[in-house]
Amino acid sequence: MIRRWLKTLDRNTKVVSACAVVVTGMVGMAYAAVPLYDLFCSVTGYGGTTRIAQYDPGQILEREVTVRFDASVNRDFPWTFQPLQREMTVRVGETALAFYRATNTTDRPVTGVASYNVTPFKMGPYFSKLECFCFNEQTLQPGESMDMPVIFFVDPLMDEEERLDDVRTVTLSYTFFTAGEAELYETARAPLEDAEAS
């Protein structure tokens, strides 16, 4: 009787141990999912994620692309936010400067962070930013307005891709969120973008 009980206890211990390993692995993967997904998107340009460049490409082509600028804020985010120019035409490889204006409409300081992408999504790997307000959190004091720059270029390597021959217009979109909420949005947004791209 005791032997059978010990065998059952040994089997139960193995099952509990296996379940604990599985649960621990699942928690670890869930914790690592967002940073790994961000890394994947920044390397591949998946979902229209733009690249962060350290230097300009050094080559300017004759081909031109019109860049349109879009701005929005999360539903409960208390800022107004808009581009100071609706569009500009740039030569591929040319470094360009655009500005967005944000205004805190509350009576308290508010810190926000911008998520961004480009459309068409296939342009993500070829749209590079040298400097951008979206790289860091932005804090605006009550009633404060700020003009925020973005320095970018369209990578000349796009000219080597036949699938990009039809691209004449690129839209650069930003959405501001309360700091800390953007990560939740980025994770939730990806499946929606995949469905829209299909």
C-alpha cells in the first residue's frame, strides 16, 4: 500500500514539475514577446516600421517620392497634434526635415510617446529616420506647445526593388499616447495591420 502511494506521489511530482516548467516558460516568452517583436519589426520593416539610421546614405537619386504627414492622438490623450506641412516631395536619398506641433491642452504636465509607421507597409525598410521626437518620451507643461522635428530620408536601395517601382507616395503616421500605453498599442496593432494588408 505504501509503495503504491509512493509511486503515485512520484508520478504526481513529475506532472507538477512538468507543469511548473511549462508555465515558467510561457511567462518568460510572454515577457520577452514585446521586445523581440519590436526588434523583429525594426530589423525587417514589418508592419511599416521605419528604420533608425546613424548617417545619411550619401547618394541622392533623381527619383522623387512624395511624403505625406499624418498625426493623431489616442482617444484619451489630452494633446492636440498635427503636422506643420501636409506633404513634401523629396528625392530618394535626400535628407529632409519636417515638423509636427503638439500642444498640451490640460492644466497639468503630460508625458507622451509617439508610435509610428509608414504606408505602404512595404516601404518600412526603406524609410529611415536620423532624428525624431518619437525616439524619446516628450513632456509638455500645461498649455505648452512644441514644434518637434523629424529628419528622414528614403533609402536609395528602394530603387533596386522592382516591387517598389509603383511607389510614388509614402505616408508617415504618428500617434501620441500617454507614456507607458504605447507598448500596449503596438502589441495590439500588429494583427490589425496584417489583416488590413491582406
